[in-house]
Amino acid sequence: MFDRIQSLSKEDIEKIHDGSMEILLKVGVQFEDENTLGVFKSHGFKIDGKKVFFTEKNILNAIEASPPEFTINARDPDKNITVGLNNPVFAPGYGAPFITEIDGSRRNARMEDYNRLCKIVHTSKYLDCNGFMMVEPSDVSAKIVHLDMLYSSITLSDRVFMGCPTSPECADDSIKMAEIIYGDIRNKPVMISLINSLSPLKYSREMSGALMRFAEYGQPCIIAPLIMGGASGPIKIAGILTLQNAEILAGITLAQLIRRGTPVVYGSASSITDMRSGRLSVGAPEHLQIISATSQIARYYNIPSRAGGAVTDAHIPDMQAGMESALSLYTAAHNGISFILHSAGILTSYLSMSFEKFLIDEALCGKIKKILNPIEINEESLSIDIIKEVGIGGEFLSHPKTFELCRSEYHSSNIMFADSFEGWSAKGRKRLEEFVHETLKERLSMYEKPPIDEGVENELKGFIERRKKDYLDNIS
């Protein structure tokens, strides 16, 4: 394939690998959780206080155990997803505390916003997976809100959902709720969860503890640092990749120590620090370089990857948001990223969610899926007989084959403008985000809750009620 974006040579990747091995062996990674340290100690790892040191043999053993492809089961089996080295999985935005309104104002996210997003994902033609913490609701106690988000993710959509990784206890809740739906899940992946390291070279108690819980049950995890080049990581891109690689491989090793063969994803949310403002910049071209390199390093280890998404530094769904989001999402898909989190809705460098941008990004996912489809080359598709039949100077618009395929052959979006200037003017000369804002209510009106066994749903409700009482009693 001819591609102008930099391809790392095998020698380049081996230099990054060797640098990471030196860091892991001589500097180590700090784990704040005593149980995690106990796991490493029981497997003979060198430990100094909270620092764990890794040999290359430790790392290669873990890589060998990590599957190159795995399937996650949805409530509707037709919506199972396969995470591997072939087609990308598109998943919605994650972790935004704010909602950006159509007028550019910003407010705290609420639980009703989370529920609306679950409904939009369920009705999507192009998103493959539901999320978790698509927004962080401010109107429910932080101690218990994960239960409401998990319940909505599970019941308002029958797609694959994401688990809650914010603490070992929340991971346990995710597992127990999944077991109410699926029964024994130890050999059946039914969710995927996001584990973030704490750069540079640390894992919090919450993250390593959650990773161990999910790994115990064989549930897939994305191991993903968010390194800010020049702030929480080196200013050089190669240095970011080397540090990121060390952190990811340490997390992957922990997962395989808990349960060999646990599905893992080699992830990245890393980018650079804007040196004028000191803020994370995900709209920077360096972010695209990191996405491309992340996919190549993951393939070197034969492990699925996560990076990219329709992300932007812009605060409203304007032209800047469109440029940055399209470049990031397409780079991830084109360069072989397996699981693309933040595929829809994100503004302000992961901090805000926009319903209008969510629908625009969703349409972008559809366009990219069409681009990635291979062109069919065979006797029928070459159309030689039709070209001979029409001949020189003829037209194909009225040909029976055109009538047969006119509604199905080409990609069509119901939100992108393709009519004439006069047609657009007659509809009020609306900008795309204005038009999408008007269609949002219609989209939500199409939603129908997917069927779920009444007894199972009641059991979920009972579990949530008991767990909320446990959490709130502990507060008092």
C-alpha cells in the first residue's frame, strides 16, 4: 500500500521496544495497590517499595499470552463485535463532564443526557458498541452513579457495553450485573473496560485493582496511557511512544499474571501539550503521528490497538472541530486501529460532549466505513457489457442497471447536504449543526427499547438498590 504517513521500520520499533525494556528493568513502574504488589511478588518480580521491575522475559511471556483477536458478546448476538487487526470497532465518546449546547454554552452533564446517548447509540447504523461514562452525570452521587450508567448501558441498548473501571468495587459491580444477564462469564467476554495508567510510570490503586478483577473473569481491557508530551512525558514523539509502551506492557503483564489469555488492547490517548496554553491538544498533527505509530507498535506485538476517535480541541462543532475530528478518526481507521473510542461527540479535548457533533461524527463513521470497503473487481462489476451497450456518447442514467442499484450502490447520508444551492436555500440556509439539532428530536422518537426478560431486569434493579444502600451507608 502506498501511504505517505510515516511507517516505522522494524528497526525503529525495536529501538522503542528496547528503550521501554530498559525503563521497565532499571526504573520500574509504581503500583499503589498492595494486592497488585502481592501478585507481582508471588510471581517472583523484583520489588522495591511500591516499584515493580520487569525483565524482557516477563514482558514477552505476557505478549505471547495476549490473543490477537477476540469476540465480545452482545445481548443481541447479531451485534457481537470482533476486536482484532481487521475492521475497526467504532465506540462513542468517553468521560466528558460537560454538555455543549447548540448556542456554544456549556453545562454539567446529567443522567438524562447519558440515557439519551444510550438511545442514540442503540439506533445508530454506524456505531458498533455502546460506551460507559459517555458523560459524567453531575445530578447523581459519584459513589453510586456507575450503577445507573451500567443499568442504562445494559437495558437501553442491546449492543456490547463497556464496564466501569473506576475502582475494584465498581469492576465487581460490572461483573455481577453482567452475570445477571449472561450467567457465568469467566469464559465469555461480554464487555470491555478502559484502564488508564497514571503517567509517568504509575498505576493507581483503582485502576490496577479494576484491571485484576476484570482479568480474573477473562473480560477484555484496554490499557491506555494519556501522556501529555512535554508535561507528563518527554517532548519528543519517540520519547512519548517509548514511555507509553513501557506503561502499556506493564499493564498487559499484570493482566496475564492474573489470567493467562485475558484479551487486552494496546491503547493510547496520548498527545502533546500546547506550549502556549499548557493544555492537552488532541487536534495537533502530532496526535495523528502517535495514532499511526501506536497501531504499528501494536501490530509488532500482534495485539489489537486502541487510539484516535473524532476528537478535537474546538469548543463547538465548527469547521475546526470538523477538520480535526475527520483527520483523527480517518487516521485511526486507515492506519489499522482496532477499537476507536471517542468516535462520536467529543469537544474540548475530551472534556465536553455535544449531541449535534455526536450525530455529525456518526455520519463521518459511516463515510469512513464506506471508504474502507474494498472495491469489488469482477466480471459483473467491470460493467463491460453495459459500456458496450450504451456506446460512445450515450448515457447510463436510464439504464436498467442504474435503476436497479441507484438506492443501494452508493453511500448516502441523511444529514449531509448534497442538493443544489437553491435547494439548500429553500430549506433555510442552515449550517450542518443547526440542521442536525432540528433532527435530534426525530432521531430520539425512533427509539424503541430493546426487549429484556422482565425477571432479569427486576433482578438488575434489585441488585442496584442493594448496592446503592451499601455505598450510601458507608458514607454515613
